[in-house]
Amino acid sequence: MHGKTRTARRLGVLLAAMLALHGAQAAAQASARFSYHWAVDHESAVMSKKYAEEVNRRGAGKIRIDSFPGGQLYTIRQILPALSAGSVELGGVVTHNQFPSVERDWNVVQFPNVFESIEHQRRFFAETPEGSALRARILKKTGLVHLAYVPTGPYVTFSVKSDMSTVASMKGLKARTLAPAERAGFVARGASVVSLSTEEIYTALQSGMIDTLTTVPTAAKAFSWFDFLKYAQLPAAVYTDAAVMANGKWFAALPKEVQSLLLEVGADISREATESTYRSNDQALKEFAARGGRITALKGAQLEEFLRLDREKTEPEMAKGVSPEIYAALRRYIGRK
């Protein structure tokens, strides 16, 4: 009995050690909830999910990310303050529409026909002193860390009622906006404006509250807005970027190897997402056309009418919403005097 007691005690000690080791390993594994508002078929959602899956694969046992798409945790308007407050660890942030609430100068991304691509726009914030300082201020104010780009892509104007082939054809339309800076262009075209969050758009189109909006084609497809939209206007005048962001305090508390992993996966996803966003949006437009949607591709005098309107009315109005310094930097960057 004495030998059996010793054996039992040894087994008990071994079991306790194993449980303690398992507990230590579990405690060492970081966890994060990743909230984004995009529907699961949206290009940015696909890339966000891929980011989480790749981090989980490469960081097995060190970090685990659980994704919550479709606004399950926070909507597009809620995620930035939730991230800053630490209510969630990771979030998909549409910088295009959300950063202006932190620094109004970020509204330069809404100026029509100034940037040639998403990459051209990013370089303004990376290579110009004014742009890079602006970006740094926003990240400091919000307490966020940039992990990856998951761009939504080129903005296309869609409508239920008008082919939008001329400025006059847009008068009287009821347009949706998200960011205040989006109002100027629609107002210049004679449209009325309704401010709506993403999750409100389907019902608003269904009820006739709005009949026009500017969005990326992949969003119009993913959220089933193609059920109502009949017309699209090209070319894109604005390029919308988005990012995977982390709460800065949560990120700083992670082991260095986990921080490096999050950034390394982010660099890989950023390249893939940026390359694929153009293809995905082109494909969504083809599907729109296949459903009977009509695409007006402005060119020549048609296009010049809209460009002149934006130079003479939209841009001067939008310039009131940014500092003279950032507007001057933008004009230098694109070669305007």
C-alpha cells in the first residue's frame, strides 16, 4: 500500500505539472477579436479573413484571432472609437471615411480626380512631409497601429433612376453619403443628400429614401444593392482605402515575436489585397452588366463637363474643409499650381 501511495502521489504531481504547463501555454497564447462591417463576400472582408487565418496558421499556439464580419460587433461608424477604447483588439477601418473625424485634413482623399490610384494616394501620406505628419498624428490620437491594407477600391457612382450621362441628368437625385465631404460633389450636381450608414442602405434603396450612391462595385454586389441599382457611371474619381488596425495598448503588450508576425502577415496581405481589388471590382461591374445594369463611361466632352464642374464648384467647396497647408501640399503633389 505504501508503494502504491507513493506511485499515486507521483502521478498526481506529474498530472499537476502537466496541467500547470498546459495552463501556462494557454495563458501565453494571445487572443484577439477582429471586427469589420463588410459582408463576407466583400473583397475587404475576404482579405481580412485571410489575414486572420494566416496569422492563426503561422502563429499557432502564440496567437488566435477570431473574426466577426458583417458588423456583428461594431458597424462602420462604431469601429474606430471601439478600437481606440480597447473594446475590441482588431478592426477593419475604412480610413477614407473614418479618419476625417479625427483630423479634418484627411478629407483630401475625397477630392475627385486628384489621385490616379490607391497607390498614388498612399504615397502622398508616405512621401510628403505634410501627408506623413498628418497620418502620424491620426495614429497617435487614436492610439492605433496599422497592420495591413485591405482596400475597398475605386468609387463608382450608381443610380436607380439616371444614367448620369450629363450633369443635368443628375439633378433631383436622392444620394446617400457617409462622410460629410462626400456632400459637395452631389450638391454641385443638383442632388439632395441623405446620410446613411452601410447597414441602412438596402432598406433605403428598397423604400426609395435614396436612389443614388457612390461606392465600390464589390460592396454593391456583396450587400445585394444590385437588386435595385440600374446604372453606373465611370471613370472612378476617388479611390477608397481601408486597413486592419490594432488597439495600440493591446499590441504593445504582445511578445515581440507576435508583433513581428502580425506586421509580416500584414505586409503580405497588403500586397495581395491591393493587387486584387482592381480585378475584383472590375469583375463585379461585369456581373452588374450581366444582370442588365447599364454603364455610362464618360469621355470627351461628356467627361470634361463633370471635370470642369468639380474644378469650379466641388473642389473649392471641399477646400474649405481642410487646412490651406494640406491643400497646398496636395496641389504640389499632383503638379497643380
